[in-house]
Amino acid sequence: MTSPLRSALPAAVLVSVLGTAVLAGCADPGASAATNPASDVKAFDLSPDQQRYASDKSAEAAALVPESVSADGKLTVAVSPWAAPLAVYATDNKTPVGNEVDIAHALADSLGLEAEIVDVAWADWPLGVESGKYEAVLSNVTVTKERKDKFDFASYREDKLGFYVKSDSAITGLEKAEDVAGLRIIVGSGTNQEKILLDWDAENKKNGLKPIEFQYYDDDSASSLALQSGRADATFGPNATSAYKAAQDGKSKQVGLIAGGWPEKANIAVTVKKGSGLAEAAQAGINHLIENGTYASVLERWGLADEGIAESELNPPGLGD
């Protein structure tokens, strides 16, 4: 079922699309966003006055919350608001909004707590969690073998990488090594996605197929220009940010999804201090959100339905395991 919306003032939707400000009323901000039928462009609600999907409390999950967390009635959650649609500053340039923020609020609801969102630099969250400054982190943290030595995890999203092409491209599917043979692909240097492409390229060369032409750019604008001008055939990177961009400007489309830990699945998870007991509560809370529909509604709102999970796992296999 669909969860009720958290009460808030009517939120304006203000997003720059193709250099033009798009302003629309948000009758149902829990939907993936207002859609322009003529161009299939979506305007995401980035106002500071969010109307979020709220969840009912799970007695089972709430009972698992450590007393050290429940004592003040708050769940302090760190986010890094620099990558839409995961977390980004609202139009007031100070309020974090996005998928991770919505999940944090809904998770706190399920635990019978109030979410206290704290914006932090990505590099600062590990020390903050270890020291107890933050009780949890929801900031696109991938579970790894190394991180499991210091933290406990409750998964809430799959780590997916996406192939995107120009919206009118004839390319319809890129899912395996032979599909990318001979293509000009934009990828980040030193990234996991580059490693996957390098492995695929080596396999193709071994099989007598054309090599990939790797293209590297210092900024997103240059990358977008290369794709739209036809100098590149596709981009390969984190699906969440690429999906948001495609929905926002309508200039690109997804033609393939690959597990972030290819060939194995990679998990994005609520991250807490190891041995604190909060991960067990978070797992139960996330599963409650999945069961009552809040979870699916939040992901759909931010265009991340492709990264949804059927069940939260406690300390799932991580990269390097």
C-alpha cells in the first residue's frame, strides 16, 4: 500500500531544465515527479519544504533500537548532499533533500524516532560514525569487505552502473562484453566501471572483436557535449545520477544496467558503528518500509526504482569478500 504523505506546506518545484526554470505545483510529490508530456522531461521537487512519504511505526523494529539511540527520540543521520538525486541541497542552498534524505526520514518513522539530518563531507563520515557523532549514514555507501571490519550494514539499495546513450541513438542494449565492441565510451578514470570495461575489452580482443575507444573527461559538461555531438556513443557510470539527469533533461536514455560489483551484486546500505546493535533495527525498519510500500514510493519519486531491493540484508556480502 502507499504510505501517507508527511504534512508540509505546498512545495514549489523548481529545477533548471535546458537552461530554463521549470515551475510546477506538486499535488503528489511522492510520484516520480511532474512530467512534461511534450518532451518527457521531469521536474524534481528540490524545494526545502518537502512533502515526504511518511511511514507508520514498526513495533518490532522499534524494539530493536539500542537505548543509547532511542533515549533522545532522534536518529542522527549523516548525508553528503552533492549528488542528485541521492542527496543535494534544496533551492535554499542549505537544506539537504533527495532519496537518501527521504529514506532516512521514513526509516526513523518506522523506528518511532525523529530523523535529524546532518550534512557532512564524504571523507568525514567514517570518523563521525566511529566517534558516535552520527548514529547512521545514508550516503550511497557501498558495502565492502574492508568496511565491514569497522561498521555494520543494513542494505537498502542495489549499487547499479548504467549505460546511457543519446536519446535518439539507435543503440538499444549494452549488457555484455560483445555489445560494447568498437564503441566510443565515456568512463571515469580509475573507477570500478572502468575496470569492468577494461575486462570486457580484453575479452573482446581475445575473441577477435573491435576494441573499445575509452574517452575521459574532466567535467560533466564536457562529457555531455561529447555524447550529444556524436563524438561518443555512450557513457558508463553510476546509474542513480545518470538516471536523474536523463529524466531531468530528456537528452539521454538508459540502455543497460550492470551490477556495481560485476559480476557480483553490490549493496548500498545504512552504515552504523560496528557492534552498536542499530544495524539490526535498521534492517527491520527497512523491511517494514518495503512491506508497507513507502520504500517503493520513495525510490519511484527520485527515479531509482531500478535499484530497489526485495529485502534488506544484515551485513551482506561486500566488494572484496
